[in-house]
Amino acid sequence: MSDTIWLLRRRGSPDDDLPCTLGTVVFNRQELCKTAELPWRDNHHDLSCIRAGLYLVEPHPINDRKLRLSNAPGRDDLAGRTEINLETGNDPAGLRISKGKPQSKGCIFPGMEFVEPEMDGVIDSGTAMDEVLEAAKRCWASGRLFLRVRWAIL
């Protein structure tokens, strides 16, 4: 049994004043999906993306269309946050779809492409989630799955 680590490379830095945080999940130098999250707001519950760190990725206990993130053994990167998932969604800050009401409470939305030119979300989240779930199942067949979250500029 061997552990697998996916890398979520976030664009920019936590100091950027953007409506959302965009990134890319990479495994074995291959892009798995694009991502959209809330902007960094000091890890505040329901308002911020999660801290950069290492997270254990597990099946969601209730919804088989989500993946749950929890603290990796020996770490506390979630720092009291709960219910952080990788789940379908397009517009984390709610700028286009829900008139300013965030769709996300800190979760990560996978997508096939970024919304352009606004760069405030992802497109085709359902298809991306299907691919992420299949990749996760393959990884779990040989051990645990982790997600390392990093900012591109720090």
C-alpha cells in the first residue's frame, strides 16, 4: 500500500484582492481539473478558502458525489474548520449565479475550464467531479489519498 498526493496549485497569493481563488489539481504532472474557491479571508469559517497545507481526502460519508477533506495525521491545517469538501459548483463567490450570495462555504469546486474573461469560477463542474471521483477511487485502491494545497506565489 502506498499513499498518493495530489497537488492543488493556487494562482497568485493570499494577498490578492480577487473575487475567488483559482487553481489546478495536478497528479503525476498531469492536470486533473481546474478549481475555484472563495478568496483568502484569514481562514474564517464560511467566508474563506482553507489554509495552504496537507489534507487527507476521503469519501464523503453521506454524499457519494463529494470528497471530504480532513486534517492529515499529525497536522491541524483545518484549524477548527469542518465540512470542507471537494464538490460540484461553479461560482464560489456567487457573483454570476446567485447575485452575491456565495455558493461555497469554503469548499473547493472542480471544473474543466475557468470562466473567461471574468476568471471568477469554473465551467462543467459535474464532468470534472466525475473525473476526480474516478481518479480518487484508483488512488484509494493502493492506499490513502492526500491533497497538498499551495499558493503559486509566496
